[in-house]
Amino acid sequence: MSSREKIIDAAIDVFAERGRHGARMDEIAVRAGINKAMVYYYFQSKENLHLEALAVILRKAYRRMLQAIERKETSGSNPLTQMKELVAAHLDAFAEEPNFARVFFNALAGDPAGVRQALEKVKLEGKTDPPKKMLAALEDGIAEGCFRDIDAVHTLISIIGMNLIFFAGKPMSQTMLGLRITDEKSFLEERKKNIIDLLLHGIVRTGEKER
């Protein structure tokens, strides 16, 4: 790994643990095994480093989703299959690095302008926008009659929200439901299956009517 990559990896860990405001550049330098002056040489400020950390997280998530999009474009899969693959790819991108979700979720809550800036940076680099591809898959599914006549934008917001809250499932289950989780990998895999199932099928049995 280059010094720059080591700094970003260390920064993501520290931002996940302490938040953007609580993180300190000297701690990031120590964890990276690099002199603090080098951290400032590469990034000049904590704000720049936080922005680049968000960009790295988004690049990796987008790479996963683009692979799913490319598979659809070569295989000609239908909107239902594409949505399942895109949601799974989005979840897997964050599941590989649990700290990604923590940093991104905290940024959405406390630094939405920084998230927008990171998004624009990554979109310009890759000249593509996976969330818009997800929206297009929803709209195609509606047009083809595969999906109900739903509001595609609000549905996409709900999907992204479910994916991000995916990583709060364990503490929520343990704290609010008193569940004991010993195998986190299996738990996250079950969460992924449930999110996709809930997205595609809802909770109402076919033919059941509201009373």
C-alpha cells in the first residue's frame, strides 16, 4: 500500500470510531504508521481527508454496483433480477468493510454537503451514476408491468435507507430485542436476504385486503 492509501485506511477507521469532529490527525498518522507532516502533505486538512475517505467508500460501492449493471447489460436480465443484483451488490460493498457504513451514515447525518461533494467527485471520475441506474431499473420494471405503479424516486430512497440501516441491525437486535448474536457473518447474510425479500414482496399475503 502507498502512504496515501495507508492514511485513508487509517482515517476511515478513526472517523468510524470517533466521528468527523472527534477524529484527530495525529491519531490517524499513528495508526497509519506515518509522520503527521506527511498526512498534511497529502491532504492539507482533516476536511480534505474526510472528503477523500467518503470518495474511496463511494468508489468501492459503485464498483460493485457497476459489475451488477454490466452483468445485466450482457445477459439481458429482467428488471426484477437486476434490482435484486443491484441491492445485493450495494449491501455487499458495505458489508466487506463495516466501517464504510458507519462513516457514510454519520456523514449523511452531519455533513450532507460533504457527501454531495464526494458523490460529484466520484461521478465525474467514472462518468456514471449507479443510483440513477437503480432508478432506471425501477422505472423500466414499472413500464413493463413487472413492478406495481409505485413512486420510483421514493422507492429508491427507501431501498438506500434499508441498505444503510442494514448495519444497525445487530446493535438494534441486541439492544431493543434482547437477541444474542454470535455469528455476525450469518446474521448479516440473513439481513440481506430479508431486505431483498421485503423489497420485492412486501409483508401482505397475496389476495389479503385491508379491513
